[in-house]
Amino acid sequence: MSTIQRIALVLTIIGAINWGLVGFFQFDLVAAIFGGQDSALARIVYGLVGIAGLINLGLLFAPSEEAESAAEPRTTR
């Protein structure tokens, strides 16, 4: 997993936690930290989380490393 993918995964997890807080407690943590949903910083964070989600779509369809290693022929010495 590349550094960009790891950063995207962290941002996606942050977004998921924020959506969970919104869903369960009607509390938007990003808006609370950055001054409301309409503030420029909050909109940047929301945008970055959205882009991170799109990047993670690539992870969803990428073959897993386990499947690749299982498909490789094993040689014995």
C-alpha cells in the first residue's frame, strides 16, 4: 500500500467516524473543530475526505496480496 493510499485510508476513517457521530448523536466533529459546515477549512476537510473515498475505490478492486501469493507456484528445493 502506497503512502497516498494510507493517507486516503486515514481520511476515510476520519470521515466514517464523523458520519457515525452525525448519525448517532447529531454532532458534526469536523464542523465543531473548524467553525461550522460553511467554513472554508471544514469544506476543505470534507473535500479531502471525499477525494480519499474515491482513491480507496481503487483498493476495493485491487487484487489482494494474499490472492497473488496463493496464485504463485511454490517451488521446493
